[in-house]
Amino acid sequence: MYFIDATNFERFLKKLSAQGELFVPVRNAESGKLRLERVENFPLPENLALDGYRTVEPLKTFAQLLRCPVAGYPSTEGDEMPDEKTFPATVIVGARGCDLAALALVDKVETEGEFTDPFYKIRRERMILIGADCGECGASCFCNLLGGKPWPEKGCDISIAKIQGGYLAEAASERGEKLVKESRDLFAETRDAQVKMRDDARGAVVRKLEEQNRSFPKVDAKLTEIVRAALQDEAWDDISARCVECGACTNICPTCYCFLLYDQRADGSHFQRIFTWDSCQVTGYARMAGMLNPRPRLTDRVKHRYYHKYDYLVQSHGAVFCTGCGRCIDTCSAGIDMREALRTIQKTAKAAKV
Amino acid sequence: MKNPYYPIETVVEDVIVETPTIKTFVLAPSRPIKFKAGQFMQLTVPGYGEAPFTPSSSPSVAEKMEITILRTGKITDALHALKPGAEVGLRGPFGKGYPMEKLEGKEALVVGGGVGLAPLRSLIYALLENPKKYKRVSIKYGARSPEELCFKRQYDGWSKAAPNVDFTNTIDVPAAGWTGRVGLVTTLLDGLDIDLDNSIAVSCGPEIMLKFVTLKLLEVGYKPPQIYLSMNRKMSCGMGKCGRCNVGHYYLCVDGPDMCYDKIKHVPNVFG
């Protein structure tokens, strides 16, 4: 572990920016929320924020673009992928624990098994990730309920924690080690007091998370069993009653990966195939020709989102696809809170047993 | 690296009118496409987009592929307007296909409804290529009306293919000039003379038909693990990534589209 002061950290990022488009979290003065901003010129923006908690946008937006062409046809290149170098390389600073964990989950879907999405894989491999400790938690944060920590446990190249005067930094991958080595002169040895500072800060955030989420159920194997058994439960009708079917929760979710392909005319006799995010919450998502729809009711669609995350993907990919980032809670204009929904299901399950 | 979203250039060599609503497209892809019976393709109509279809031709032929399509929506409207020589695109094959190994040595009961006979024809070609591998092949088919019977010209050939192959069909409601059976396809499952313990049933057709065929098969004594159904869901990527074709935790595009009923029987509204 190393200590790097703010000046040297800026120098380090400047060096890293030669490897790809550099994004750093900045704080919006009005809302206090963080978002990722592209840094094209130094110095770093004054509102750089490596304290605070996760940004508004999830990391998936860098690997699975909201909308992009994936094929032009007919083409003389046929089905050969474009050169990897035509894809942007990115350096993303300040990835939080929940988002790194979420990206690892999407990786499973996109790059494991029989098929790999080469567009995702290439963008993903060209991402350098600098993780960061959360300096606080938001009211909607609930990583602790999923066994997560408010700091990067894995999935990044270098992990940093903001402390007085600079950052504690740790290489977290082979690539990270190489990057630190190449700029070794910028990094100093750490003192025990600095590590203690970080650990105290971590402890404080964990306590706050536990405090604010103490009335909600922990997401463990038992809870996923309860959810599985509650498939026909009428409680879902209440949970979905307020939903306005806007799809914001799926768009902002760091683990939602669903998409749709559609074709459009490019010019004359050439066509483009476009990849775009899609939401299982909207009516047309699973509707087939002849207006057949396996989930015609809103309740079925809201329920589907929970089942996909807390049951289906546990069965198919061995993991709950939620890391407790709380974005869906912040974004929901109807005020639906995933934690409350899970508590409701847990309670009705208990009531049913009595 | 290959781009899995790119449609392989394909020429429509011929268009066969099967019924007033169903056409078979004889396709010549720019490179051979090997598939197993029951696997599906994403067929592109340039500018309109893609839709999933299971080939109706023999899986032993990779140079050409036939796809039999009911006109029922935006893309199939565009398809039905195509003439020989038209250019389309193909991606695939996707999915697992029919449980061919499980059918070996068994009495195969093939139950089709309407255009559902299209994917099953691919299976029938595969079964009849070597009928001795199966104890019996019994094909039951139902359509709405005599005009809507698909692949009429082949029924005789199937019946006579081998001593252990039989074909029976029916139409839903009486029609002038029709002397054959009348009644839903499920009526063909009444009084089955089949070795139940030694049989596998495979069915394809509209969802409502799959539901009643399943109920009937259970009633006559089939167990859920013996029933395979060609399930329908909207599909886009074909690779288990876009998310929409789920039945419970399965994605039909990689785990199906033919699903063993035992695996999906607990899913609410499994038949829509």
C-alpha cells in the first residue's frame, strides 16, 4: 500500500490519461450528487469528488453503450469485427464497491458461456478502473444488505481511499501493479496512522449503512428462497400499484443488461443494426407478433424485475443481480423502494406461515 | 473475432405458397449453415429487422435452408411480399434443438398445430432419415381448415416412409368437401395406442394449443419429463443476453426453444 498526495495523484492521472479517455467523479454543487466527467485538460476539475458515494451513472454505460450501431449490412467485411483499436480505451476513476461488483456480474452474462458479446468484451478490456472508498453513504445505499462493502473489494486495477492530504493507494490487479511501478516515484510509503485513518472512515460508513438499513432484510439464501416461494403472492400487486412504467429503474441499474436490436436504413441499399438498452418494465418488451404477451399486466412486469434479480439469475448465473447501489430507489418517481418491497415479501411470507 | 450481430447474406431462391397464410422460403446463404432440428435462425428482412424462425428443412442439408412462415406481423408481412431473388440475412443457428438422443429407441409422438408443423417437419426429416433408430414415429397434425393444412403434398410420403411411421390429421371445424377427421388436434390423442412408458412427445403450435396438448398428454398418462414443447417468446439476440425470451430462469434462445415440460411446469402463465 502507498500514500500519494493530491499533487502527485494529479500527475499520476495525467500519465494515465495517455492510456485512454479519462473520467473522474465530480460533485454537482446544487444536488451534491456525483457524476463522471471527461477530463481532457488538466488541472483536474475543482469539484473532483473522491469522497462521497457512487456516481449517478453506473459503470455499465462504458461497456454496454446506451445505443450504438453493431452492424452495417451488406458489407464487404462481412461478419468480421472492427479492429479493437477503433474502440475507445477508458480510464475511470472513483469506481465504488457496489459498481465494481455490479460490473463483474454483467461480465458473467456478456462474456461467459456459449456466446460472448464482442462489443462489450472489447470495451471492457479497454477499461482501466481506479476504485475508491466511499467517504459516506447515500440514504438509498444498501450494499451491506447484500454482503457488500463501501470500498472496492475486487474488480479494479488500483484502489484508492481519500485521507487527509491525499490518498492511500493499492494495486489490485496485474495491470494496476504495472501502472504503479511505472510511476513509482509519485507514490510514498504509508504510515500506520494513515491506514488507521482509512480504516476508521470505513468503519464509520459501515455503521451508518447498518443503522439506516436495520429494518430491512439481509439478502441471503434464505431471502431468495422466500422470494422464490412468493411468486404468486398478492403482495406484488401492492408493490407495483404505484409504478408508472417509466423504465428508469432498469436504465439506471448497474446490473440490468437487457437490450434490443433494431434495423434502420443507412443510405440507399445499406442498413444499420442498432443495439439499444431496453426495459422489461414496458409493455412492448416481450410482446410478440400477433400481440401475444407473456407479461401483459404491469404487476407481472414489476415482479419479473425482482424475480430476474433475486431468483432467475441466482439459478442461471449463481448470483443475486443487485449490489445495493440504491439508484433504482433514487430514480423512482413513484417512490418504490426495493428494500421495502423485499421486506413486504418477507413479512407476507412469515404471515402465511403462522 | 466474428460479429454475431451481422446477418449473413442470403438469397431467396424460391417461394412456395403452402396455404393462404403460410409460405415456405427456400434460402441460399452465402456460406453453408449447419443446424440441428429445432434450432432456430434470426432472419433479417433488410430495413425491417429480424425475427426468429426454426427451419422446416432437413438438418442434413447445410447449403440451403427452408423456412416456413405464417404471415402475422410487421416482419412476416414484409417477408410474404418477397419474390425469388430477394436478399435477406441469416444469423444462427441458436438454441438446443429437439432432444434427438432421447428419442432414440423410443416411440416418438409428434404433435403439430397450424404453422407449428414447420419446425416439426425438420424433426420429421431427421427421424425419417433413419426410422429404424426409433421404435415408432407417430405424427398428429391439426389445422383450422383444409386450406390451412401445411405441407399437404408430403403426408402420403410420411405415412409410407416406413412401417413404424404413421400420420394422422384433422381440421378444427367441418368444411365443405372435407371427408377427413374433424376436431381439435387433441382429439387425435384420444385412445392412443402407444407404449406410454417408452414414449416421448414433441409438440409445436400456438400457445393455446400447446396448453391443451400438454393437459391431454398428462391426462392420457405422459409424465412431464416425457413432454417437449416448442415455446414462444420474443427474441432479439439469440445468445442469452438481451433478456426477453425467459420462461422462468431459462432463456429460450439458449436453453430451448424446445423445453422439457418438467423444467417449466411451475412457471405461472407458462402458456401465456
